[in-house]
Amino acid sequence: MFKRSFRSKDRAGKSVKPSKKSYHEHQKLKLQQSLDTPPVGSTLTSPIITLVVGREPRIFAAHEDVLSLSPFFNAALKGQFYESATKRVALPDEDPQIFSCILEYLYKGDYYPRLLFNKRHASFELEDAQDLQNLGGRGSVEPTVDVPGAGGALLKDTVIYCAAERYGLDELKRLALRKQGLQSGITVDVILRSARFAYDNTPDSDSKLRAHYLALIIRSRKTFKRSGTMQMEMELGGSKLFFDLFVAMCNHVDDIVEIGNNRSPKTI
């Protein structure tokens, strides 16, 4: 069992732990207030759109102006996905469980488990987190989902991040990444499977989620080095993940050498 908790980094091997002061008080308040507030500018009086989601279709309904907060849906309501006569949008390739989270975010500014600010500890934590190991609000709260064709469970926040990328919801991407950083107790096979999924479903220009996984593997390299799953994944190859991991490890070694040279000049 993988016990170390996630923390997101922008660059693997060269990242610096963010200071708690980087989140100003008004930003915390703004995020917390958004959790139970309808989207800005939404009057909830616009037409109701029916959404048919998944290969085994599930039906969702949402207000047109709420959906239009997403550039994807704003375009879809005018394009080929939209049946204007029935006010219906078909999304056969979307997972209903993930889409439910997307709608929850569009209406409330978050999805379960919500990100809550603990005033006593001046830190964020997940709603209903089971903090059995005294990790400061971190714990497993519905951390995984089963996505058809993925070969096993995936980290829920990673799948939501990738969906947010498709729908043009940058704030949701940031939220999902931060929430994933608060989950703990995730096994190596789930982490590696989720990392592959992240690489397959994000563009090369979007490095945030990818760097999160690279940094996680580097920080926990002793666990991954002992893992037969890690060895099998590397032998299978077929993903840019492992080349990026090599580059990140080189950067990590360069950092160590640089620190050593600053103390007593030498080269490798």
C-alpha cells in the first residue's frame, strides 16, 4: 500500500514546496463562498438542456446558461452535438459518473468531496476526510473511479482534470489537482495507471498534471523502485511518461550536484 500523500508541483525535481502564505485570505474566502453559490451571472431561468451521456446512456438535465460557462458546451449548443428541436446534447464517450461531477462543479463551484478551509489549522482539507494517521486533513475520500477501457481503477481527480481540459474549465483543473494532492493511501498500480491516463488525455502543452506525477514518483522513488508494477510498466513502455521521468530524475540529480558544489566545489 502506498502511504505517502500527494502534493502537486509545477516541475518535477526542481519544485519548491509552496508557502502557506501564498494563499491570501481573500482567495480562501472566495473559494469557500463559491462552494454553495450558483455560477456568476446565472439566473437559472434559461432553457433546460437534456444531456445523453455514456455508451449505456444516462440522462442529465442542466440550464443552458450554466452549460455555456464551458467553452465546449457553448460551442456544442450551436454545433453538431446539439439537436435543437429536442434541446438535446449527446456525449456517448463521456463517463456518467465524471460528468455528474462536472455538472456539480458548474452549479456549485466544487464537487464531492468538497475542498474546505479549516480555520483552526489554516489549511485546506477534504470533506469527510478520514484523517486516521493525523495527516492534517488528508485521507482517502472516494479517491478512485472505474472508467471503461482503463484496465482498472483511476484516480478520480485525474479523470476530472482531463475532462476539465476537454471542456475548457481551467479553474476546475486547478481545483482537481489541489484536491488530488490531499488524497493518501493510494497503491502504486493505481498511481501508474492514472499517470498513463493523464498522459493519454492531456496535450503536451499542459504540464501541470504530468509534473505532479513525475514529482510524486521521484519523491517516493524507494517505494516505486521496489514495486514489481513499476518494473512491468517500464518494460511495457509506450508512454512519454518514462522519458519525462528520466529527464526529471536528471534534473533532480543536477540539483543535488549543484547544492554539493556550492558547499565544496566538485563535478560529476
